[in-house]
Amino acid sequence: MSLPRLLRPVLPLALTLLPSLAHANVNGAELSMLWAVPFAGLLLSIALMPLLAPAIWHHHFGKIAAGWALAFVLPFAANHGLAGVSHDILHTMVLEYVPFIILLVAL
């Protein structure tokens, strides 16, 4: 099976440029511990809210989780730019979250 004629000149260019787009936009080793606070808050919410406020948690857990996610994403976007953040979120969803869910379903 051969490539269509229009793709033949584009393929070497794509193979040359695309790996440079795959690198991480932000070096995680350079981030301070303050960036972990929303994640710790999410974990504490998951652990404690069902025990301390079950009615609120069961009706609003998605909103609470989204609030913690926004507590990270909005300052991160302000600090590192919206393009980098959108790339990192897409990378996390497609290359890490989806395979993890597929693995859980397979079990």
C-alpha cells in the first residue's frame, strides 16, 4: 500500500517537525510545591467530604473537583501561557488518562 501522492512530500517534513512539538512545555522539576496544593485539596476532598458532609459531596462532587482543577489551571495558564496549558491538558487527557481508563475497563 503506497501513500497518496500529495502526502509523499509532506511526510518527511512532518516526521522532522512533529517530535519537536512533543516535548513538555513546562519542566515539572522547576515548579514549586505550591502547585501541588490543588491536588492535595482534591485528595483531601475525596477522602474527607464523604465523611464530613456526605449530602453536599454526593450532589456536588463534580463541581468540587472542577473547582480544584480550575484552582490549578487558571493560575498555571496565567503563569505559563494558554497555549502551553492547552497542549499539556490535551497531552494528559489523550496520552495518559484515556489509556488508564482503557486499562481499568480491561481489568
